Amino acid sequence: MKILLLGSGALKIGEAGEFDYSGSQAIKTFKSHGHEVILINPNIATVQTDPDIFLGNNSGADHIYFLPVLPEVVTQIIEKERPDALALSFGGQTALNCGLRLEESGVLKKYNVRVLGTSVDTIRSTEDREIFVQKLKEINIKTPRSIATRTLEEAEIAVKKIGFPIIMRAGFTLGGQGSGFCEDHKDFERMIVEAFAFSPQVLIEEDLRGWKEIEYEVVRDADDNVITVVNMENFDPLGIHTGESIVVSPSMTLANREYQMLRTVSCKTIRYLGILGECNIQFALNPEDDREYRVIEVNARLSRSSALASKATGYPLAAVAAEIILGKTLPEIPNAVTKVTTAFFEPALDYIALKIPRWDLQKFRKISHTIATEMKSVGEVMALGRNFPEAFQKALRMLAIGSEGLLSSPIKLGNKEDIEQLIRVASPSRVFAIAEAFYQDHFTEQEVWEMSKIDHWFLGQIKRATDHAKKLKAAKNLNEDLLREAKILGFSDNEIGRLCGKTFDEVRKMRKQAKLTPVTKQIDTLAAEFPAQTNYLYMSYVGKEDDV
């Protein structure tokens, strides 16, 4: 079979390397089954398009077209190559939109090209907000109170029905383009024109800011076997794009009844929609009433969250999804971790995986540093740890922004009033402002919660780290107990030295004498078992070469 795979498109925010993982895994899987693969991807800065790294082992695409993922371009390639099938779910929103337009124009029918996995009708029902809301109503699944509009006049009527404040969501867009919150009619008039410039459909929705945002990665096969591979929780409350938010997996603040409720809704929704392969479902959960939820959206494709979930758990979501759309069921797919069981299992983590986005906003002139529903981040890092502060501080060091951890802000935070403003308005500096507020006793945990609506558990974990930093600062002599607790909480040797008034070499020597070192034997064992993730394992467990 000749398979045409659509890549993610141009090198730009929200549409690039985030989907290289899923596309690369899909190509390897298709090739392992003897299929011919045609790849369309103009982004040369990817693994899937690198002939030296990826194609040399005969597991890469047979033909690569460095051309835009646009319907008119893909049509010409289909006419030339005459593929038997089209893979849409591995290239993000760009690939999905292109596939929808190819089907609507009759190109796929004309050249007898079938779509692998989730059908085009199902994709459309997840992308078209009006159809999506109606579908979920049919099975009594709650969605935000919303009205889909296609003209300025319809939007004006919808706003009067919903009432301010509202959230505006543009359909069929990537990276949250054309979306945002409107506090009043002045904001609405300015934003609605921009939203319609990005999309023919704009959803006017109730404002749910302050609710928790939870995600589940779900896999379903043709025999209706369904599993939730992992769930993730946003550090920030609803109102921040997932690609802009700090994300932790598994979720830290959900009770078991909440976890099971959302898992049940996830499986029910994906089954009813008829998604085949892998998808992502996002929830808003009311922190004041744990039985009140809303399904925000379903991505009927591999997403940037899928890559994070795969690396955090070791479960190869993209490869499993590729096997499923080729006709295999979950019990027939080998387990990539154990090698002896099947892929029909839900991983259980005894550690925390944490993702932090990387912004380079200082490189752009006249740009707001506020982060919200539209993506501005240019990358992200992932760290692993036994507890939240450890993973958090490792991730901050890995960002390479000049920070050693929570109390090492790359920018000057200013006085109490400046810190309060940074806490109230989401920005790349918010976490540093929260840590400094606790360290300097500017605000209590309750006051920070009232300003940010970040869950008390997360704030308590940050305060746990800053409280220990105070002990380090006050200690006349650094003893083994203080040092051990500092390493457990993810403090680097440099940061411990700064707080205690010692040099890096002095702290490192003391740590070595106390035998406080990373569990390198365990890391080496994992690295041998998962060679593709070796760099992630060493960087995540160790954080920095200096810490070894």
C-alpha cells in the first residue's frame, strides 16, 4: 500500500517541531509493515525529513516533498503519486484542515484515496464547534454554554445571549489563533474582526476562567477497545493555552472520584464520536464543585500533548496509533515497555513528569508578555522527579534562561507592588514572582490564590521549596539533613551555595561525602532499555552535568 502522510507545515509557532515525533513514529511503523510512504513537509528542521539521520536505516519515507501542506499542492502530488491512502492525524491542525478541504473538494473521491483511521466526518464533527456541541448533547456530555457564529451579526446576537465576560474561540485554527477573552463590548468589537480573519466560524462561549484544566490522552481501536494512556493537569487555571501552560502528569490535585469521572466521560465521548487511533480530550473542572465539568474540545489527532505523554510514560502513542489505523487492535500490539505483554494497558507512574514552555518574547518588539489563549512559546522542556518541586526546579534549569530554580529569576522582579502585578497577570515571570512572594513573606498562600486562582496544592509545593530556602539562608552551617532535603526538593548545588554563602565546589564536595548523588545505575538501566529516550532520561534525572 502506498501511504501519503501530511506533515505539520511551516516552521512557525504552533506548527512545526511539536509534531515531528508523531510523524516520525508513524513513518517507521508504516515502513515496518512494508508500506511505501510519501511525505509532504516543508520543514527541513525535523527528524522525519532528515535523510542522514532518519532515512539511512531504511525506516524513513520513500519520497519527500518539501512543499507547503496546502490542498492545491497536495492535489498535484496525489495526481502524480496516486497513493492508496492518506494519513492525516500525525501532522497537527494543518494536516487536518488540509484533509478536510481535500475531501470537501472531491479530490479524495476522484483519485480513490481513503483516509486511514478516524473518518473525515468524525474529524469534521470535532473541528466544527457547532456540530461538536450538538454531538455531545446527544449523549448528555456537558460542554461550555456556547453559540457558533459565522457572521458579525450572528456574533452580536450570541454575545447578548451569553453575556460578558465571554471567551471567543475560532474554529479550525492552530495555536489558539483568533481566540481570547472579552471583558466588554469594546474588546469584542476589536477581537471579532480578527477572529473571522482566521476562521469562517467563531464560537461565543461562557467564561470559565479559574476552573481547572485537565487533559486525557485516549486510544481506541476498531474493536472498540478504549484506554486512557495518561492524564495531565495544567498548573495554570483555564484561560491559558495548553501549549503556553506548565503541565504536570499525572494530575496532582484530583481525587480518585474526579479522575474516574473524567476518565469515564473521556471513553464515552471518544466511543460515540467514533475516533480510531489516538486523540486528546480537554476538560474544565469547577474547583468549587468537583462534579461540575465541561468538555472543552477533542483533538482527533496526535497533539503536542501526545508527544509529552509518550516521553513521560514510555508508551509510544504515535506508533500504537499507526498500528491501529493499519488494522491492528490493542491486544494484538506488543507492549513497547515489557516486550511480552500488549499495548492494551494504562501506565501507572510513580514519578512526576513536568513540562514548561520556553518563550523568547524579548526578541520581538512591541509584543505583549502576557500569556493567554494564543500560543507565543517557541519550545518546551520536560523534567522527571519524585516530587513536584524537584521536577519544577530541574525544568527551570533546563530552559537555559539563566535560572537555577524558583528563586533565581532571569529578570529583576522589583518591589511588592510589581510582584503582585506579575502574579495577577499570567506571564513567563509569574512562577518566579510567586516564589519570591513566599520567600519575602509578601503574601500568604491564600492571597496568592486569590490573585492567580492557581490551585492551593501547587502553591503549597512552591512554598515548600521557598520555606526550605529560608532555612538554608538562616543556617550558620550547612549540615547533611539540610543538604539532603534541598536535593530532594530539586535545588542545584549552585543555588544551595548562593543561599548558604558557600561556593559551588564546597557544596559539591559536601554532597559527595554524604553520598547524595543521582541513581545513575537506574538511569543507565533505563537508557539501555529505551535508547531513543537516553538524552531525556539523563537530562531529566540529573538536570545538569554539575549535579552528578
